[in-house]
Amino acid sequence: MRTAAAQSADGGILLPVNRTLRIALALLAAVATLLDPRLASAHVSGLSRGEYTPRGAEVVADLVLRAEDVSLAVPGLDADGDGHLSGPELERARGALQASFVDALQVSGDGASCPGALGAAALDAPDAIALHATFSCARTPGHLKLRFGFLDRMAAGHRHLATVHLPGGDVDALCVRARPEVEVEAAGHASYGFASLARAGVEHILSGVDHLAFLVALVLGGTLVRARARARGEPLPPTVAPLVATLTAFTVGHSLSLGVATLGGIVPPVRFIEAAVALSVAYVGAENLFARSVRHRWAITLPFGCVHGFAFAGGLLPLGLPRAQLPSALVAFNLGVEAGQLVVLAALLLPLSLLSSRAWYPTLARVSSVAVLLAGLVWFAQRIA
């Protein structure tokens, strides 16, 4: 026998108890997954850059990686455990650095392997490590292939920005574990870095749980306000227009912070930016429980957009990209981020708007908002710690 439905405070009908319990258990399982400590710093999941220059039969490689990413790939690199790497520690780890990064960077010329040797390994301000290596081919290659096998040792979302310097111009590519290779012709000159970075921005949104939670909470808020108005018999407020204003403000804030980071080099510590991102997620989830209107949210998402923009810039700037290269890299990534947001919203808005006409939707939306709130609070605690 089905359990009788209960009357809600909004005047609607709540879900039957057994169905509510099943949904609550499913949401708790989802929250438990989101609270995995490995996702605590998911917003900046790892960035590195490399410059590769063919010189006759040799290929010179200069890599810059964040110290924390190198420590992840080389356990025990911080020998004294003080949280800071030193020159002597890098020198003692030369063998491990050779195996983890140089040997794992597979260079081939015209199909033949070009073995590499680690040269200098040094600390690079503010918190990066620079590696210099030389790969020797049997002869001057016409076709060059680089495979970044060290991505397998990094965090799942790690991105490597590779620039191959050729006589006809530079070739740029953003490589990830699923696409770890770059192939070029020695006489080539086409650059495809902009499209690669834009695609990475889309992937950043689709794989970033904190960003997705933030977007889900925004859509839930708009549809929940509409469902409450329907339950009270009031005129239905618009959903699309306030949401567009909210996202426009978020985009403006995102672009402003990227501009400040690019032109002024001003970026707050990543640790605190990541914590602020988590708080923004928790705030929107909490506000959904009480808000009677979402028209004001553009004023909230404007500063939140600044925070989210700094989160990416704070991971990219320590890599010391050439100043001329940094603006285009940030613009391309930002365009990809905004495109990814539109994809997510297109996937969420229509089905949730249709569901909002159901009597049980306010309960589902509130429970989902509580899940977002809890996830944001725990991410905040993890990141601040």
C-alpha cells in the first residue's frame, strides 16, 4: 500500500514518504561521493607547461611544474617533510625526476625513439620547479612526435600546455591524460593552441564538481521560487531572464578577475581562493532554502565570478608563461568555460522547469539544495585545512 502524501508548508503535496526516503538516500550517496577528499582541490587540478625546441638532431625541453604536482609524481621528494622543497632535495631526487618526467616524456623523430637526459633541475619562483632536458635523435627529424607519459603520474585532470618552437612559428597544444600527444612537422607553422585551450575550458566545467554544483544550485533556485509561487497561487515569476542576468554577471566577474591576474599579476593565494569557491557553492545552496526571489542574484554572482576566475588564474600564473602568451591563453580558456556553462544550463533548465510543475518538486529541490550546501561546507573545511 502506498503511504499517504503529506501537505507541505507551501501549499503543495509532498512526496510519499517511501519515495522521499529513496531520493534522500540517493542524494546522501551523491554527497558522500562529492565529499571525497581527492575532490577538495578539484577546481585547480594541476597545470604545467613545456617548451620544446628542435635543434638539428636534438630536441631541447624546458618544463615548469608546480612543486605540489612534482611531489605528487615523486613521493618522498620533500625528504625532511617541512612542506618546502630545497635545492639539495631536488639534487638528491635527480634519478626519480629522470624516471618520472624525462623517461616518461617520449620523443620520437620520424618514428625512431629519441632518448632524453635530465640536465638542470631547479626551483623556480614562486612555487614551481624547472626541469631542462635534451633528447637526442639519430638524425634531424622531419616529423616530430611528443608523448607526455608523465601525465599518467599526475592528478586525473592535470593539463600540460606544450609549445613547440619551429622555424615557421610556434605550435601550441593543451594536453591531458586522454590526449597526451603532439605531432608536428619540422617545417610547420600552424598553431592550434587557442582551440585547444577553449576545449579545455569546456572540459574544466564538465569535470569540475564544485563548478557544476554551483550551476545546479543556481538553476534549482530559479525553479524552486517558481514552484513556490505556483503553490501559493501567485503569478509565476520569470525563470530565464533572471538566470541570464545572473550568468552574465558571473561572466563579467570571471573576466574581470582574469584581466586583473593577466595585466597586474595580482592573484590571492590559491588555498584561500579555493576555499572561497567552496563557500560560494554553500551560500547558493543555503539561499535556495529561503529565497522568495532570485532577481537579486546577479549582484551575488558578480563577486562569485571574480572568485571563480581567480581560481584558474591562480593555478596558471605560477607557471611563468611568457607575458605575450598569457592573455590569449586566459581568454581562450575563459571562452571555453562560458561555453561549458551554457551546455550545462541547457541540459538542466528545461527538465527542471518541467518538473517544477509537480507538487513534490519543492521537496526534491530543497533536499538537493541541502546536498549542495553540505558539499560546499565540507569542501571549504578541506581546502582551508
